[in-house]
Amino acid sequence: MNLSNNTILITGGAGGIGLALAEELLKYGNKIIISGRNFEKLRQAQNKFPALEIIQCDISKEDDVKKMVQEIQQKFPDFNFLINNAGLMKMWNIQKEPTNIKEQKEEILTNIFGTFQLTQSLIPHLSKQKQSTILNVSSVLAFVPMSATPIYNATKAAIHSQSISIRQQLQNTSIKVFEVLPASIETQMTTDMEKITGIQNNSPKMLPDKLAMLIVKGLQNNTFEIRPGMANMLYHIHRLFPSLAQNILRKQSEKILSKL
Ligand SMILES: NC(=O)c1ccc[n+]([C@@H]2O[C@H](COP(=O)([O-])OP(=O)(O)OC[C@H]3O[C@@H](n4cnc5c(N)ncnc54)[C@H](OP(=O)(O)O)[C@@H]3O)[C@@H](O)[C@H]2O)c1
């Protein structure tokens, strides 16, 4: 696909993988809009990269998503590239804390419903453009769950499945649907997990800027399912030896669960 002169919305774009993608895609001459819940974080990202446009939006809130969709359509008529990157990951020891409906809903609303609502609302606009792209950021945990994050794994499996469905449904349109399934990346999400448990991840973490470069390469090569680094290895182990792949993550989960 052509990676220049696009108008791109990156949800959760003020930090981590989203900001690294924004930085990388700016180099290719794209217009980038980033969104997120925390306005101050968005402003800081804009101070670092003044070309960025910002929109405050909590994608777990239906009305926020509706407002952002309107703003995008009105202010950015050339909008043609949606990156669904915003996400939350929480650890749950289901024996110690069997139900926490509020927080579990927040995780599901953000990772699944908000992402679906935003995508579906923007499809009519995207399909009018000559070339459009949707990139979903899911996770290798969509294939091989890490039991310490049970809701998160399920949400990413949902995003993986939805990516296949919409790719098929949109195959005769101008919209191409990509998915990236990273393994462990050095961001606030993994740092928070280590801080809470005091446990270091036992596999090396990829830096977000390296991931952003691999994603761009995948997009350029029309690789619709991008599995960077360790994610590809884990995916292939899982295809041949599912129990082995599950056991690799099980050990890490057991250590984490003992701290929750
Ligand atoms: N780090 C990893 O190891 C890893 C691996 C595989 C996949 N991923 C996925 O990569 C994506 C980015 O994560 P990251 O690692 O870069 O973590 P991160 O630094 O924590 O970034 C997550 C972003 O999502 C935004 N966000 C969270 N809830 C939101 C909501 N309800 N509405 C709007 N924005 C929201 C946050 O911004 P605000 O707080 O300002 O809202 C933040 O910018 C996520 O989908 C994650 O699941 C990460």
C-alpha cells in the first residue's frame, strides 16, 4: 500500500505504540490525528511533534466516539486510515477477586466495543476514499492466552476474529484491513504490570519504535496479519504444539498470579 499522503487517526496515540507509530508515519508525509482520554498527554505529544492534530476521546464511551466520528468527518474530509490502537490490559486473579464488573466492563468496552463502534461508524467515510486502510492492534495473546490477563486475552481474540470478518466483508471496497499482533513491547502497559507484580518479563521486550518500523514494512508489503519478532515464533509454535506454547506463557502467569 501507499504510505504517503494519508490522513490517519491513531487511537491511544499519545504514548507507547501509538505515539511510535505516529512518529514513524509522520516521516512518510502523512497527516496524523491522535486521540486518547488524557488531554494533557495529548498536548505533550503535540508539543513533541507539532504537526500532530489531537482529539480527546474515551472510546469506551459511546457519545465520545460519536463526537469524534463527527469531528473527523467535518474537519478531515481526506481521512482514509484508521489505526485502532487504544487498549487496556488488567491482571485478574479470579480466585481472589471473582467479580469486578465495573473494571472488567471498562476493559471490554475499550478493547472491543469502542473499537468496533469507531470502525463501523467510519466505514462509510473510508469507503468513499480511493484508498483506505484499517489497522487493528491486537496481540499474540489472541492466539496464546496469558492466564493472568483473562479478559484482555479474550478481547484481543475478539479483535483478531473481527479483523478477519471485516477484511472479508470489505474485500470488494477500497478499504484494506490489516492486523498487527505484537508480543511484549516496552511501554507503559508492560511497565505498569511489572511495577504492580515486581516481576520482570522473562522474554526480551521490543522497543515501540522498532515495532513501528516493522508495522510500516508489513503495510508496505501488504502483509495483512503482521506478527513481529517473538510473536511470529510463538504463533508457529502454537500452530504445531499448542500445549507447548500455552506452557511457555503459563509459567510467567503463575509467577504473576502469586503476586496478585
Ligand atoms: N505493550 C505490549 O506489550 C503490547 C503487546 C501487544 C499488544 N499491545 C496493544 O498495543 C496497544 C497500545 O498499547 P501500549 O503498549 O502502547 O500501551 P500504553 O502505552 O498503555 O498505550 C495505551 C493507549 O491507549 C489509550 N487508551 C486506553 N484506554 C482508552 C480509552 N478508553 N479511550 C481512548 N484511549 C484509551 C491510552 O491513552 P489515555 O490514557 O490517554 O487514554 C494510551 O495512550 C494496545 O491495544 C495494547 O493492547 C501492547
